[in-house]
Amino acid sequence: MSEADSRPRAPRWGVLLSAAACGLGGLLVVVGMFLPWLRSGTVLRDSFQVAGVINTLGFLEGDVLHLLLYAWFGVIPVLTLGVVAYAFGFRRTAATFTGVLAIVTGTVSGSATVESGGVDSSLGIAATGPTTTLIGSALAVLGAVGIVVSGRSSAGRIAGGEQ
């Protein structure tokens, strides 16, 4: 029996569970972005419509703020890039993309969730979209951390390093 056979193997279920959590979190982020974020009378608007209204009304002045507003439209392509990177074996890179993006979307949706008022007023933040996005962001961050941690421990075993 060789030395490679006697070394303990990395638990694959941990990596798969982390990847599933990251993927499910990313899916919830995307779904939450299309759910209602703003309530105006009987009209409900998703996050992309809210970004369009903010841009049209000119609430954000300055190049940096406009860039951040337009970056919201790039969330789904970046999440897709993370899935493609994971599929090609770049697990930690995919986890980094997803984790950073989940922190940003979680911050925005967390702020909106905290600010959402009661259902009594006809104008306000709808809780459905921000809450779903916040839950997805938290799950994606946990999954991304799990992927990075699992990748580090299995890399140490492959290299023969200590844990």
C-alpha cells in the first residue's frame, strides 16, 4: 500500500454541500431581484425597475453613484460567470466572485429589509424581494466560505502539508 493510499481523503460531501448552498443562494438572489422591491399604490416594482426609476428621476448625482447603479444590472452576469468558473474547476475563484457579490447584494437588500415599513402605507419598500435576496446572499456567503475552506484543506492533503 502506497503512502498516497493511506492518507485520508477530503470529504467530498462538504465541498458538494457548500457548492449546493452557494448555488441555491445565488438562485435566491436572482429570484429576489425580480420580486417586488417597491410598492407605489397598487403597483409593485422589482429591483431593476427601481434602479431605472432612480436613474430617470436623477436621485443619484455623480459618476461613481451612477456606476454603482449600473453595476446592479451586472449582478446576474457575474453570478453566471461564477457558475461557469465552478464548472470549469476554478472553485475558489467562483466562490470569491459569488461571495463578494453576495456581500454587496446582501448589504443592499439588508438595508431595504430594515427600512421596509408596514403594509399600511401605499408608498414604501416591499419586503418580499429584499428579504429573499438577503436570505440568498447569506446562503451564498456561507457556501462560498465552505468552498474556500474545503479547497484549502484538500490542497493541504494533496501537498502533504499539515492541517
